[in-house]
Amino acid sequence: MNRKDFFKTSTILGAATLLPPNSVFANNLVESGIDKLVDADGNFFHQPLPYSENFLEPFMDEETLHLHYTFHHGGAVKAANKDLSMIKKAMDENSLDTIDFWTKKLSFHLSSHILHSIFWTNLTNKKSDPSGELLRRIERDFGSFDRLKTYLAKISKDVDGNGWGILGYQPYTDKLTVLGCENHEKLTQWGVIPLLVIDVWEHSYYLKFRNRRSEFVDNLFQIINWDNVADRLAMALKIQ
């Protein structure tokens, strides 16, 4: 497998291919490209949002969404491409003094790209609730939907510094699990497939909510797209 094929295969797994091919929502995501992380040449790329920048109003203001998507997510994509090129350069020149630095940078920036790509599709502009297999597993693994929301909200609010609250599927245990992720890549569990991510970096909420992270997290739960979360779980179950 060459470099281009390797990165196409490995990074796309984090996003669009976690959605079942017979899902209308999944098909829309694939067509829009929002959940696809690399282009045909294996370069990371930043696709347009699947909705307008005012789509999530009033729960997420248009200015915050624009800055967040354009500069924070977009910046991570550009940086990940630079990191990858520097790793390749170091290997081509057999000069490995800096390769540890660039590998750590790639972990940070690519993790940001993956999580942000999931984050945008996890959101909608209306209230929804989980159902079917997703709800059954939530009730089995957490006791009830309300208990999961309380747990995930608490973990998200209490992330040290910047980071994410994550609901994921752990194939090694066949269970849903909740993670508090510092930055974009720290405190992860190997093998966990992210299904729902809550961005609690300050750039996600500071214009509207100032330092009130807890209020932002509670507000965000009103626009979680649980159909998208269910689609991701369905595909995760297929590929285990």
C-alpha cells in the first residue's frame, strides 16, 4: 500500500465510513464530503459545511461558527498537511532529528481535523432523541438516556483546559463509553470509535457564553443530531 492509499484508508475510517451506506443522512454526508478527511492524493482537506453558518442559531451564533470552522478547524487541516510533509521530508533525507516533533504535531492536528469533522455533523437545528439500537445500548450501558446526558455533560464541563467530551463505541468490550479528551488527542482509549463529540475548547463558546462553559454544554444538548449518532453506531457495529 502506497502513502496515498494508506492515508485514504486509515483517516476516512474516522468519519464518513462510520455511516451505513443505506442511510439517507449518510449519503448526504458522503455527497457533501464533510465527513471525508482526505482527497484523491491523500492530502487532508477542509470541506464546506453541510449547512449555512446561521443554521444553528440561536443555539450556536453565526460568528462563532464561522470563526470556529474557518480558522480553528481549517487551520488544523493546513497544519496536518505541513506535519505530514515534514515527516516525509525527514524520512526521504534520512534525517530523523525532528521527526518526533512533527509526529506529535500530526497527532494533535489530525485529531483536531477528525473530531471537528464529526462535530459539525453531530449538530442540527432542532431537538431530537435517540431511538432503536442506539437507545437500547444507551440504556444497557448507562441505565437511561438521562443518565448518559448527565454523565457526558459532566465530563465535558470538567475537561482540564481545552478539549472534548466524547461518546464512543469500544469494540473490544462491545460497549458505549464516555471520554474526557484533553486538547484533541490526550486521554483516549485505544480502539474507541467516536460517535458524538462535544467541543469545549474556548473558541467554541467564548463569544456568546464568555467563560460559562457549563451553560454552553447544556445548550448544545438541545441540538444534538441523535440520528447522526445512531448512523455512526450502526456502521461501527458493522466494521468491528
